[in-house]
Amino acid sequence: MFAQRLAQVAPSATLTVAAEAERLRRAGVNVVDFSAGEPDFPTPEHVKAAGKAAIDANFTRYTASQGTPELREAICARYKRDYGIDITPAEVLMTVGGKQALFNAALALFDPGDEVITHAPYWPTIPEQVKLVGAHPVIVPTDAADGFAVHAEAMIAAITPRTKAIILNSPCNPTGGLVEESTVAAIADAAARRGVWIVVDLCYEQLIYEPVPHNLPKVLFDRHRGRTVLAGSASKSYAMTGWRCGWTIAPKELTTAFNLIQGQSTSNITSITQKAALAAVSGPQDAVTAMLNEYRTRRDNIHAWLTAHPAITCVKPKGAFYLFPNISELLSPDGLRTSADFAQALIEKEHVVVTPGEAFDAPGYLRISYATSMEQLREGATRILRFAESLQPAKASASS
Ligand SMILES: Cc1ncc(COP(=O)(O)O)c(C=O)c1O
């Protein structure tokens, strides 16, 4: 009855878990919700004010589908300021969040039968969008033992004559890992030799905790500019998830193709959002720094609290706002067999909502969003530890 392409695509597991949390909350249950993939902070005041001013000034009509020239100029200025790269407004297109940025890339670049390489654990939308356009995701696993590092050799080894693109996500949702500059350089060189596109999801680019070199735009522009797509978003850095603002930075001809797709689908992103995004991108950045500092403190606390349990191990995230602990030692054939079972039982017994690793192609793990208050983190950690204790009293007390 429906189009065949739907048979390939899985629903968003992260949204399903969030809906379960909402259902419990409405039923009056005291839920601790660690599923949210969005900041708990309000949008910064000056950004909200710009949105309100846009309405009052009747800036409420269609704009160019690519986005207003002033906003695209501001994106160019920001990438010059942050990364030292020169781009022109003709290479920028404003999208309905980073999701549409990536989907435009999938629609414009991937044909049925093409292979698209990415790394796991991954944000599920990445492979699902590849499938939606009839292409095949090729998944290269990474390992918690070395901090979920993406290795260039493994990515390059996955290239075949059918490979159309490589999608990288750094900082990574769900692992919080960064793809190192040297890795991206090696991948870019191989991609350049094989005519393969590189798409980088930079959704969390401003949420990196330690000052490490991470200028992926420059590395890619120096080596492979003609076939690089950068996908950005205002959602996480500026606490603007509901405004729906993202962008692509891509060669002019490809940006024209994106604009063709968008002109026949959504047209421009909301005019009001564009004014707010202009204030976000070109105004003071103190709010971004303040949120980052708060996320860092939360990360350190929740990481310490959970890893105090002998059966929970966890790589400390370098960016984004998710903890990705391994709880496989708490699973057993005659108890909770999978991390999905674990997450379900955790909701039922302790009313703590987390996303099971299965959603990210990483069974045995849980994703915990720490974009929530310290009180909630403390309470949730207490409940998770109590739950873990109830599963493995002998082991936990033997080693404590
Ligand atoms: C890795 C990653 N990329 C892109 C996005 C897209 O976010 P948005 O469409 O709100 O910009 C998300 C949102 O959760 C994400 O986690």
C-alpha cells in the first residue's frame, strides 16, 4: 500500500523512548528522563529577542529558499572566525535543522545501489537516511577499548568501487568521541584518490570539552574541498532545537542542487528563525561557553557516579552531551539478556528513561543524556546504581 522505500527504514528509537518518558510523566509518575537529545537550557535571551523583533517587524514572509543573504554571510564569517576557512554565501544553504542538511546531501548525492560508509556506534538517522534514498549503509565498527576511536585504515578498507560517500560525525552522538584531525586527513586523501564524497555531521562542533586540535573543516578544505559537505546546526550549541535551524556548506554546484531539492519541498526555513539564528551566530558567544562549562561539570559527576559501580565501565566523552556506559556485565542469560531488556526494566522498576545501545548498533550499552539538571542526574544515578545492585548483589559487594 505504501511506497517500498518505507520497508527499509526503522522508526527513530530515540524518539520512541522520549515518547515513553512523556507517557509516564502524563500518568503522574516521577520520571527521570535521560533520553532527551536536546539542551535543557532556554534559548539565549538575545536570540529570543531577535526572533520576537522579527515578528514585530513583520519579517514573516517567504525568504530565498537558500536562506537570507545576511544569515549566509554570517555563517561564512563564523567559519572564518572559528576555522580560518574562506567560504562564500553561494556555498551555504540554510536547512530545517542538521537533519535536513544531511537529508539534502543524501538526496542530492546517493543513488540506489550506492554504498555509503559510516562509523558505529552511530546516530541512527545517518544510516536510515541512506536507506531512505535506496543506498546501502556500510558500517565500520569502533571499539570502546580505544575510546571508540575512528581508524582511517578501517574506513578506507571499506571503500569499494560502489562507494559514493563517507559520513563522519564528530563529536559523535552517542559516544562523545572525536574523529582526530590526522584520521580525517588520511580519509580525505583516500577519498580524493577514489572520487568519494565526505559528509561531516558537525552538529556538536561547539560542544568539545578540552581544547584539543579539532579543525576538521580546515583539514578537509585543504585536501578535498571539491567533494566535502559540512552539515551544521544551531540546535545544540545555541539551545535552539525547536527553532529548526541547520545549514550545509558545500561546493557551489552542489549547493545549487540542494536548493533545487529544497525549493521543491520545504522552501526556506522559517523567516523568524533566520533572524534568531543571525543573532546566535554573530552575537556574543558567552551563553555557548556557559552551557559548555555546565555540561562539563555534569559529565564529570555522572561519569564518576556511575563508574563507581564495578560492573559499569564508561569512556569519558570528549564532546556532545551523552554518556555511553557499557552495562554488559550486568546482563545474563537467565536475567536481563540485552541492553534493551535492561532499559525496559529500568523504566518499569525505577522510572529512569535511557536509550538502549541497540538503537545505535551497540548492544550492551546505554545512552544517557546529561543535558538535564544536576539534581536529576544525581537522582537518576542513585536509581540506576540501586537497580544495578539489585541485579548483581553478590558481584557488586564482593568487589566493593
Ligand atoms: C549527531 C546528530 N546530528 C544531527 C542532529 C540533528 O539535529 P537538528 O536537526 O536538530 O539540527 C542530531 C540531533 O540529535 C544529532 O544528534
